[in-house]
Amino acid sequence: MREDYDPHYFAAEIVRVRSLGEGADGQVDEYKHRPTGRVFAIKTPTKSSGAKENIYAEGELMKMLQKDFSHRHVSRLVCFLPRFTGPRGPALVYEMAEYGNVVHYRQAWKDQQYDAGHSTTIQEAQVWKLFRDMALALDFIHKRGVLHQDIKPDNIVVARPIMTSSRSRIPLLPEFKLCDFSRGYDTFARHRKPYQWCGTMAYAPPVSERYEPLFSSDMWMLGATLQEFALGCNPMMSRRQVIAHLNRAGEPCPPHHCEAKWAEAKWSWKFAACYRPLNVPKSELQHRWDTGEMSRSHRPFSDFLNEMYKSLFDENYERRATAKQLRDSLVPEIEKYRLRA
């Protein structure tokens, strides 16, 4: 179609509809293309230092990933507008996802269930679908040498299934697509910048994995994302868990109640996402695993789901499940047996 190949034509024919959200580097707004009626998510840089450079870098990374073809579970870059006429050019034009990100989808689906008088508990099939789609997305980008570095529910958008009979109901099994490659790192790049992990702390891999580009760190963050989606809790270690971890290692740390100390970068860097089982009752999660408040309707998930999810949290990154292993062995199992309501 013409707007895919002519950025100047495209930019002249779009109107802003609403804001979709803002991150450290970019603001995302919904725009409508007047000639076709199609809507797009357009990302422009914030005023923060380096934001424009990061938008350019993300655009180049996405063009490289889409060089041969786009992947069904990676959000598609429609075009790059280097001289966008909005308030903060340049701009990245992405396909629009009907249900927002995973956070939006999860809440909207629960609201729909509540309004219909049905259980609002996240279904195991939904967790399997997210697991499957992200395993395929990560296999696609890892084969091309790209680390995402910031996998979390906010950075996965949710679209209507290709074959669906209803356009009004929020589906149990939508299409999940990995998005926001602003922290992406190309391990195949000829002139690579020095590496340090720079994602979101609540989903962070262990400290020991933050100083070299490891695909296994993306897998850890996928585990944290699945945990939040399934349990509805923050996947980050609690302060009590961090203190216990440091004590076992013989390392000093501030007292639990010392807020000012724990706010310092030296100590906040000690936090990471952690494994919490999906197959145990709410009471055990709260008392043994420090989940905090949880839904009253929580039900344990299956032992098999927990086993596969746990493989993403192996402390030895060389033994941790890879996206390729999941694609080859787990995805066929999910597709054959696990996507049933």
C-alpha cells in the first residue's frame, strides 16, 4: 500500500486521536490515516537527553529485524518519519493493537468477566498463549542477534486474533506481540557500544548477568512477565528477600527500615525479579514468597506450567531454557494440548 513506502505522503494524511502512554524515551499516540481510516501507534521522542538518538536507533533496529519479513508476534514498524511535523520528530509508525498492552488487556478481560458474572481468574490457557507467543518472538529476534533487554507486560501489545468471530468481546486467546525495542541491543553490530543491562528493575535478571549481553537475561524477564500476568503480583524481590540473599552471601546491607539507604543506586541495583511458584495456594504465595495482596479468586496453575515457567529462572544462565528450545519442544505441546479454555 502507498503509505508503507511514502513517508511524506503518510505524514500529511494523519491526525492525532489520543495519547497511548509515555516511557523514558518516547511518547506513543494514536493517529488516524484519513484516506484509509486505519489507525496507527506513533512513537516520538520525549525531551529527555538522548531520546531522539534512541528513536533513530530503534528505527534502524526494527528495519534490520524486518529486512526479510515481519514476525507475527513482533509489533510491525510500518514506516519511519525522520522529519515528522508533530511537536517532537522523528517518529516511528507502528501497527495498532486493539487491546493495548498486556496490563490493559488483563484488566479489560477481567472487567468483561466480572460484568458477565463469570470468574475473573486468569485462565491457564491465557498464560500458555502468552508463553507461546513470546517464545516465538524471542526466538525470532535472538536468531538475528538482538537482545530486547526490557521485556515486561507494558512492552507486549495485544491484538485481535486473525480468525475471530467477534469484534466486540475481548478474546481469551488474543495475539501477543513484543514491542518497544528502545533498549534493544544488536550483538551482531560491527561497532557495538559498551554493554550494561538497562531495562526495568522489577523484571531484572540477576546482577551477575547485567554486564555482558546474554540472551538468557531476556528469558529471565519473560519469566517475570509470566509471573505478573498469572499471579497479578510484582515479580521483583521484596526487600526482605534481598536482605536474606545478601546475608547468605555474607554481604553487608542497610537495616530493613532505612528507606534513604535502600533508595541509593548501590542498593537498589541489588534487586531483581525472582521466581515464585504458580502451582501453590494463595496463602503459601503470600506467607512464603512475599507476593503481597493477591486476588481472592486465585487458583493454583498446573504443575507442568510451573515446571516450564521455572526453567526460565535457572540461576545458571547456561542451563536456562532458550527461546530456540522452547520453540522446538514446548511450543508444539502448547499448540496441541494447552490452548483450551
